[in-house]
Amino acid sequence: MANLNFVILLKASAWILLCISLPSCRAARDLPKESSTVIIIGAGMSGIMAAKTLSDHGINDFLILEATDKIGGRMVSTDFSGYTVEIGANWVEGVGGKHVNPIWELAKRYNLRMSKSNFDNISSNVYNEEGRLLPLSETKPHFDIADACQSYLDVLSNSLNAHDEEDISLTTGQRLFGLIPTSPLDMAIDYSYYDFEIAEPPRVTSLKNVLPNPTFVEYGDDEYFVCDKRGYSYIPKQLAKDFLKHENEIIIDPRLQLQKVVRHIEYSANGVRIETEDNSTFYSKYAILSVSLGVLKSRLITYQPDLPYWKIKTFYQFDMSIYTKIFLKFPYTFWLTGPGTEFFLYTDDSRGYYTYWQHLENEYPGSNIIFVTVTDDESRRIEQQSDEETKGEIMQVLRKLFGKDIPEPENILVPRWWKNRLHGGSYTNWPIGVSEADFDRMKAPVGPLYFTGEHTSSNFNGYVHGAYLAGIATAETLVDCIKYKKCKEITSNDLPWMNPNTTQVTNKTEQTCNGVCCKAIQQERESLRSFYIDTIDSLQHALTNKCKPS
């Protein structure tokens, strides 16, 4: 027996020595002296704000690892034929409301050059599939119906939320209203109302969580197009200079390391070990992942141990949408210019086929630059073909609209957000059937790993101000853990759907109203629809009269 105990002890000692020698066990041991308190992965808006918030709270022992060669994340500008264009985030959205958008304040502070976007006249700038500019008398009734439908959806969403009822898609709400966009004109209008904003079609988008849009409710309806030669990313770059050492405009602080593509993360209760693509290794007690949802859904970063099932499942429940602006530079303008012409629509039998156009004569007079926005499946399709093929398709559309004699473009720029492994898309959309609890799990920490980004902002996901506010919120949660030991670690046993003994959440069927108990709510819904019925009938009557032969 003594010999057996000795053999067991010898084997155990050998395994301990082997573990100590292996990198995979380093995170479980005491951290090396060169470790940081916090490593922030990603220097986009949320990552910079997370670092700034830590610094504001006296936690300066952090390191920022950024995969690209610059600060900004998906706030990306580039030179296009001598002009700075934004291929990522472009607008300050939500201005002029009851609260002040923090990004608007920063844009004004740093004197960013911006142009107010006026979408009001777009109903006068609609071309049909044959290239004919449709008169306002023909388009306005269709826009009026779309406006009435959107108002109905806003009220219906508020009602569904008030009664804790099951979510529906935007399309289901439209059908309840009586609107089913099927004609090229109605599909183009529908695209301009929804896809142009959320980058995915209404059929996959949550009504309860997307409308009314919190950005416009809280901050106002105005939108400002950033057209500054320094780029939209000038904002996070300036914010970084508040806490990082710099000389003039160049940050020289060693706590910011660029071109560090994180590929592997090992974590335990004792800390975090991070490996980058250039074979560098970094250690910290905590890490904040400020990478996109597209990266979280990919295998760019591997984890040891794997992230728990509930966390991975949450990533895959949400959509990483694709929003693509294709820029073209011409030798001269051949499209309409002047007040009220900035935006125009092209209607096509195929929904979203080069539908939404904008010229830049307001922002860059004399630039002769125009761009078209595509999203979702059209973006994926275009990313898989050559720029030359894309240019051919676009020119076919433009020649329909403006004649066969228009010139060839001098330059074309086709971003590829979907294929970009460091982003995997443009921004997050909230799909049908995903709850607020799912969103809470999106941002929930896993041991020493914290998560931030626009995808963790339940009210403002998909927006720059969402990323800004999320970075602050995540860092403040970590500050509570570091300074006050109020750590919010979540395990599967803490999640109500995993623990059969929990009483935190009652059965959903008991919460959802049905049968007799729904009578009052259904009467409310009928009254709501009746409120719109006169509008629907009058508008449909106007459309019918327009279609009668003279």
C-alpha cells in the first residue's frame, strides 16, 4: 500500500510539473509581474470609452490591443479620389430631441464638419424600373400609407410591451395593418423605411425591440452626415488622447498596441492569458472584449475553456447585419442636384437591388461623387463578385435613369464588411423572437471576461452612441468588481432557465394573456386599428383613383 501511495503521489507530482510547464496552465497560476489589471481587446468607440472610464476611476494599469493599424473600429474613413468618405459609421443619428446625444456633443466639441440630411423630399425623387421619374402625385399616396403603417407599428409595439405579449416581426405588424409591399414602388419605400436604417428586412426584425426606435425617441429625428477630412474616427482618437500619452496628434502610449490580432484567450479565476497572431503573449487579471458580434460568432478567437453554451447560443441568436455603401466618382454630374435632390430611390422587381442613392454635392460640392447603399443578401452577393461586375450592374441602372450617354465612372469603391474577418459585418440587428433576457446574457461576464460594444446596448444597438454608452457601462461594472468587490460573475446555475428550482421566472404561458383575460387587450387593439382604418381606406381610395384609366 505504501508503494502504491508513493506511485500515485509521483504521478500527481508529474502532472503538476507538466501543467506548470504548459502555457495552457499559466492563466490558472499567479500572473507574471508584467501582467496588467485589465486588457481591452479592440480600440473602437466602446473599447476607447471602456479604457477612458477605467482611467477616470483611477485604474490606469490597462492595455489596449487593437487588431488594425488605427483607432476607430467600424468608424472607418478612407481617401476616395481626393475626398474623405466613411465606409463604416457615417451619421450622427438622433439630434434635436428631449435629450442630447453624447456623440452630437462630441462632434460639436471637436468641430466635425457635418451636413444635415434632409429625407423629406425623397418622395419627389423616385425612379421606376423603366427609369421614369415618378410624379409626386403618384408616389405620395404610397408614402402616406407607409407613414400611417409605421405609426401603427409604433403604437402596436408599445401595446405588446405593456402587456408582456409575444414578439412579432415588423412584417407581421404590417400585415395586421393591411399593408403588404409587393409592387416595386412599395418595396422600394419599405426598403427606405426599414432596411436603410437597420440593414435587414422587416420579416426578420423584432417589432417589440426595434420600434419605436429608441434613438429617435430619446435624441430626436435629425441626422447629420459626417463629411470631415479627419474622419468620423477623429472622435474616439481625441477621446483616447484624454488619457493616453501623445505628441501632437500621435499617440505614443505603450498601453495602446496596434496590429495585435487576438487569436486565443485562456481564462480562469486567477486571470487571463491572451495570444496574438504575431505570437505575442499578454497577461491580465481581467479582460474586456470590445470586438464585434461578427467576431464573437466566428472562430477568429478561440477560448480555453470554451465559453459556456448559454453565452455562445446568445451570440448566434442575434444578427450581424451588413450595410454597404458603394461609392462612384464621375467626371461630371448627370443626376439632379440642388435643394431636395440629395436622396433618390430606384424601384426594381428585386427588393433592395441598388435601391437607395445619395449624391455628395451638398457635402463635397464639385466632387461628382455618388453612392448607393445595399444591405443583407445583396451585400453578400456583391461581396462575392468583382468590382468590375458590380460597376457593370450599377451602370445598367444609372443608364436606365439618366440615359445611355452618361460617362463611365473614374473610380469605384466597394467595401466588404461581411468578408472582413476583423468585423464580420456592419452592426447588430435585433431579430424576431429574441428577448431582453437574451440581450442581458449578451453582455454578461464570464469569469474574468467582460463584453462590450454596440451589440451590448439594448436600447441603442447598431449606433455609435450605443457603442459609446456600452463602453462606459461595461467599464463601470468592472470598476465595481475591482474596487468594491461587487463582481457580477454569472454561471449556468445563475440563469433561471437552467435551474429547475429557481422561482425568478414564472411559466411564460402564465404571463401571456389568452382567452377571456385578453378581451380588454383585444378590444384595445381593435380600437387602435379602427383609429387608422379611415386613413387606410382614404389612401387606398386615392390609389384606386390614380389607377383608373382617363
